[in-house]
Amino acid sequence: MCTHRPVCPSADSPHHHTAAIVSAHPEQGWSLLCNGTIVFDDTGELLPDGSVVAPQRTLGHALAA
């Protein structure tokens, strides 16, 4: 999906979350990356193959919840 240079990491790369944002929806809490990954404000991710990356919670977030 990536058409710019340098090419962004693919969705199966360990650094897939560093791909460029192609569509941001901060009012809804998510952004679409050029590699097809959807990243959410809570740090969760939905990969193009449908698999889910759970949010990376820190102790500070857990105590606030």
C-alpha cells in the first residue's frame, strides 16, 4: 500500500506501527497507516489480516482505570 519513499515497514514488521498515517480520525480515536494497520489511541492495533494487538498498558494507566 505504501507509495512514498522511503517505504514504510510492512504490517508484519516488528516496527509496523511507525508507518505513515494516511487517514487520521482523532475524534474517533484511531488512525489508518499506509501499511493497512489501524492504530487506536489506547495503543491497541488492528492488523490487515484481522489480528489484534492488545493495548500496551502501563502501571499508571492501570491505576487510573
